[in-house]
Amino acid sequence: MEVAAYPAASPAASPAAAADHTETPQGVGAERAGVQRPVHLLSALFPAAALAACGGGEAETGGANVPAAFTRPPPDDAVRSQALGTTANADTAAPLSSAASGTTTPLPTADEVLDFAERNYAAFFPGRQDTRDNLAFGPYVYRHYPATGNYVGLAGSSVYILGPVAGSTSDPVLAGTTADFAARIYADRKPASDAEAARFLGQATLDMSDAATAAVRNLGLQVWLVQEMAKPPSTSNWDWMVSKGLDKDETARNSGRGSDPQIWQRLLSAPDSLRQRVTLALSEIFVVGLDGITGPWRQFKLGGWWDLLANNAFGNYRTLLEAISLSPAMGQYLSSAGNQKENAATGRLPDENYAREVMQLFSIGLYELNPDGTKKLDASGNPVETYTQATVSQLARVFTGWNRENDPFDSGPAVMRKNMVLTAAQHSTLAVNFLGVTIPANTDGASALRITMDTLAAHPNVGPFIGRQLIQRLVTSNPSPSYVARVSAAWANNGAGVRGDLGHVVRVLLTDVEARSAAAAAVPGYGKLREPMLRFIQWARSFKATSITTDWNVGDLTDPATRLGQSPLRSPSVFNYFRPGYVPAGTPIATAGLAAPEFQLANESSAAGYLNFLQTAIPGNRFDLKLDYSTEVALATDASLLVDRIQRLLCAGALQADTRSTIVSAVSSIVATTDAGKLNRVYTAILLVMASTDYLVQK
């Protein structure tokens, strides 16, 4: 029984790995045969647990045994929970406001809480029991489980348990409030509509296909995520290039041919869409760009880099960080490959490039952070820096002596797939002092690297710093502090005491109440501008693009005047295509104090270039792609059905009524009595949806 895999939203939540151990309950109710309850069940399952003494006895109500405590007013704790804004009838949940985020998140209803208890803790609350409304005798809505003698009920927004599970058959135990359970209940829900499932897929994957939408609705978010993460990685970029003979092609050695196709084929066709979506997000945090790589076999360096990220997308951050640090692609991109120790005679000092960026960009950031991502302040109210220039200079010593294996020219590209190796004679033997840790002088290079990786991965900044950027890349540019805090908690502990479990972090991030709540999505400032390359990938996947030649010759799309202004693995610098804190000056976004990272790519030229690009791409007049519009053509005589189909595929049905009406009118004006006319309707509907702000801003 997994008790603490998804901690409740309450700051008081403290997952307990010991929750899987059982003991025989003591005291009242322990005589019920065979009933076991977990050690620390209340602290692990119910984060706000507190005993409420109300007296004993049972009363007969409606033919059922009702605990006497459920026929009297609730204890003071329920009064406290009602002060949050809920009513006495827990079947109608009032919203919980977050002053920090300015959002309003709906609370789960009584039935949702009780259903959740039955699904997740069937050992204590077995079978589907009826909800009983005992408001005539007291404020409780509850369910009774005769097989175990347990009760679970609500008074207002307070949740109580009673019976052997609580260690008492007379005094109900406060288990928390509906707000405490909101995050887990949202994470456990099955989408109620295709649009809701598609919206989830728009954040989690690269398209919103019919099959994936049906699977999410059928399985629910958690089961779907677990199954997707269990899929093995798709055919690697490296193996795809080998299958094309590029490793034997002398003309490819120095030309870099295949650099773009090897990534496009994976993003546009690989079946592990969740993994590729997360890999794309990671590639914008841990950046390597083609233009920063030189020498032979550039395409294989880049392919090995993508494969590294894909293989570790659901693994452990500590493992990923070391793999990144030893990657020959990263070694060349940030000049740690061939970095040599200090030489007093010549004045040479170790290259500091990677030492700086591994802290600034890949782990702890520039400023000390609270778990919710807000900056820590000193006594004068100024942000506290995480490191100094002296820290960089010290840490640079760790990254000396590492380089790729020798002779890459004559042995083919295979060396570009291997970790860099250490040449001890080129490694600094000086002591290293950084972030409160000392690596003693004369420590060997491998041990120094291990200590460094352990120190960085354990730093409390990593969860909020990297976690917030993952939220930005997948869900929203301006997550509330409470959302960041929940992701940070997931980063710190996956429920089994493991830190940096990226798969767990992604599951929590995507199923969080702030990611899934329609009320949160409706708040101004929520969401993110869709990245240009994501728009292209989504369009191609939505309409089942295949490569005519099987070579996926899409090319470089970074020209903003004629193409997208963005292309995968072609970031202009290690700082990505845009900064996570970018604010477009002189806009309402700036006035509201919000970040809008992707807007750093948006200008007059890129807006016009994008639309011109779509006009030729959608009909299939560009690239090596063949699209399948057969389903849409079959609907083309009904403009309304056609537009609704396309908006469900592309933006989860998010078109506002006036936008939808305008597009339907425009599509209807095209005569659809011929095959050409029907295709023109399809092309126009896709273009107009993808040009609309309702599509461009992912909610």
C-alpha cells in the first residue's frame, strides 16, 4: 500500500516511509479480528491528524449504527476548517483561495474524498459503500465499512476517521481538511471529458491523439503516467543514424549531415511521447547546441546527447548530473573537455566555464531559495547569493583532467558516445572548498567528481530551482509558490526516501491541482506561450506525419523571418532560447509582475514568419513530410464539426466562443463540393486555429 507517494498539499505533510509496516491496534476497538493499521498512519496518510475527544456510545439512525460522535457538533477543529470558507454540507465544496498565487482552487467534494479513501486504502475502507448524510443529527457526511468496523466522514471541510483504523470506536480522529487531500485527489482523478484529457496530454506529451485521449480517460492520469514511464526508450538517435549508414559515410564526418533529421525523426514519430516531451524540456535546462560543437561527427555528439537525456528522463537527477558532466558533447560545448590543472610557471589556471554553469544553470542557481522557490533574504532584505567567484575558481579544479578518448578521427564516431576519461597528470591536486564542503588535497579525480556531484545534488536549492523550470516548460510560466513547494517536496522525497527521482517529480508536477484545475487555468497570467517548435511538432503528430523518404529532412527552422525562429538542439547559447525569468518590457505582463519566457522569441518578424511558414507547411508543400487529413476531410462539409475536431486536437477545445465563431464562419465561406474544396477547408481551419491566441497560449 503506497501511503506517501503523493504528499498532500498541506505544509504539515510529512511522508513516512514506515507507513507500509503494520501493528495490531491497541486500546478500544483492537478486539476486531484481523484488523491491522499502519505504524504512523495518521502522520503519513493524514497530515493534520489530531485527536478530538467527543465521548463514546452509538445511536440508531435510519436502521444503521451511527457513532454517537457523528450525531453531535464537530470538535473545534471542524470549526477551524469551516473558517476557510466551506459550508456545513461537505457535498458542495467551496473554493480555497491562495493569497500567494491569486488563484482559486476548488476543493474536492465529500464523495470525492470518500471515493479516494476507498480506492487507495481498501484494506481499511473496503467495497463501495453508500454515503450517508446525517445532517439531521449532526453535521457529518460519512461511510461505514462493516467488514472492518471503520468509518470515514466529513464535517464541513474536516475529514474524520473512526474505528480500528483510528484506534478508537468512540472518538473520531481528525484526519485533515479537504484542502489537505486536494492535490492527491486531483492526481487520482480520471478526466471527465475528451477536452480535459487532451489538456493534460498537451502538457505531458507532444500531441493530443485520439488514442492517447481515450487511454487517459480510461486509465486515469496516474495509471497512464506509470504505464508510459514503463515503456522502454524508443530507438535512439544514435542507432537511427547508424541505420542510415552515417557512421560509415566519409562525407558526413565533417559536414554534420544528419544533425537535424536525427532529432526530428524522434520528436515527430517516436511512440514514447511522454519521454520525448520531458527530454525536450530537459534539453532546454541542460543545454547543448549544435552551433557550439565543432570537429568531426557533430551529428553523433548531438545524437549521443539527446539519448543521454532521454535515457535518464525518468531516472535520478544525481545520475543525470554526472552523466551530463562527463558527456563529450557537454565537455566540448562548455570547454571542460581538455581542461588542465593550474601551472604556476606559465600562469595557466583551470577553465572555469563548466564550474560556473553547473551551479548557475544545472543545479543550484544564483540565489538561495526557499522550498517554494522564493528567494531567501538577508537582514537587509537582499537576496542571498549561492556562490561567489572564489567558489567557481575552487570548483574548476574538479573539472580538470577530463577529456574524450583519443583518436576520434580514425575510429569513427563511437568515441562520441562514451564518457570522458580522466588523465590523472592533468588533474589538479589542490584542495577544493565549495558550498561548505572540502575536497582534500591529492584527492583523485574520480573521487573529487563524486563528492562534487553528491554535494550539488543534495543542495536544497535543486528541487525548487530545477523543479520550477520543469513546471515552466510543461505547464505554466508563473507557478504559485505552493505549486513549486509541492514539486520541491516531491523532489526531496519520492515517498521511499529517495531524492531527485525525476519520474516521481514529473508525475507530481503533471497531476498537481494547479496543473489540472480548470479554475486555476482560468486565472489571468496562468499558462504559457507555446514554443514555436512545439507548435510544429504538435501539428505534425496530430495529422500523422510520415517521412516520404524516411530520412525526415525537415532541416533547421531557426530563421524567424521564414520559418519558426526555433529548432531543437539549436539553442544559440547555454542560456537556452529564452531566459526562465524573461519579462517583455512595456506590456501588461510586465505590469502584472509576471514572467513570459517564450515571448523572448516573439517579435514582428517572427509572428509574420510563423504565419507564412504555416501557409506552405500545412498543405504539405514543404519538407519531407506526408500528412494524413482523411478524418478531417470526412468532416469538412460541416464547418462546425471540423473546427471542433481540430481545436480538440490542437488546443484541447480551448477556443473562446467568439474565436470559434469567427473561424467557423471563415471555413464555411469556402465551397466544399469538391475534394479540393474540402482540403482547403481543412487547411484553413488548421491555420486559423494555430494563429489564434487561444491556441498560442497553452492553458
